[in-house]
Amino acid sequence: METQRTITDLPFEVLDLIFKQLDYPRQECQLAYAHEILAEEFAYQSRDDCRKLSLDYWWTPDTYAPILKTCGSTVRELDYHKGSDDFEYLDVYGRPSAFDGDGFFAVLRACKKLRKFRDPLGDVTIYRAYVFAMVDILRENGFRPEKPFKLWLFDRPQMRWIKRLVGQSSSPGIIDIHLVELE
């Protein structure tokens, strides 16, 4: 009896042609989630596309997390337009934040080249261990007080707490924190 073959047995060149036939990024993502080999092909064929990634309201943590895991090292910029993000700049528009506390850490871990982050971080509780964990991740990503991570927040009390706790951490000054002024 013949062994059964699947789509993952196809050569990468054929898989690339299949991905190119899909009309929407969401379809590509769904195919990539089906198997590790398909995820590798997605990462390869979209390596230039993922340098600047624009996510819309239908992207949820379940849909963007695998993209960050697969392509995070190539992403430089992400725009996340919610309802009415390695990136170098992540700007999340709208409230509430698309990221909870763990989601924010997942972005920092997956996107080691992320240099700037602007987000409401609305429901994230700020406490010492959380900020110290953020500092540790940023140190692992190569940030130093001389070359800090830029964080823009919408909430003045959150900004003040983070600034105060970073000052008490092992790397004071590793985060250059600012308040987004809303008109």
C-alpha cells in the first residue's frame, strides 16, 4: 500500500506558489498555523512583507501571536488599528490595548529589534515584579541606559509608576518613558 502524502510533503517552491494564490493575509496565517513546515514556508515567503506589518481589528492575540513567533525577528514596524505590535516601532491605535501584561511581554520577547512602543496598556496592573521582568527582557534584548527602549503610554499614573519602579531596578534609565498627549 502506498504511503499517504500531505501538503507538507510538497517542495518549498510549490508551497510558495500556494501561498501566493491566497488573497488575504488571514488565509496565509491560517494555512501557516496548520503545520510547522507551513509556518516555516510562510516565514520565508513573507520575510520582506513582515518588515512592516499592519494589523486590523480582526487580528486577535490568537492570530498575531503565531506571526510574532514565526516572523518576529524580521518585523521592524507594526501598526495595529483596533476597532475605532523584531519591530522597531509598534504603535497601537485606539483603546483598549490589544495586549494584556503577558501579551506585552510576548511582543518584547518575540520582537527583539523593537525600539519604540506606544500603547494604552489599559488593563495592565503595574507592580514591582512586572516592571522588573520588563527590565530583564529589555536587557536581554540589548537595551542599556545609554540606548533606552522608548515607551509611550496614554495613562499618566501608569507612566509615573513605571518610571519610579524602573529607577529602582537593576538598570535605571533602560526605558525612556513618555506620555501621549491626547487632544
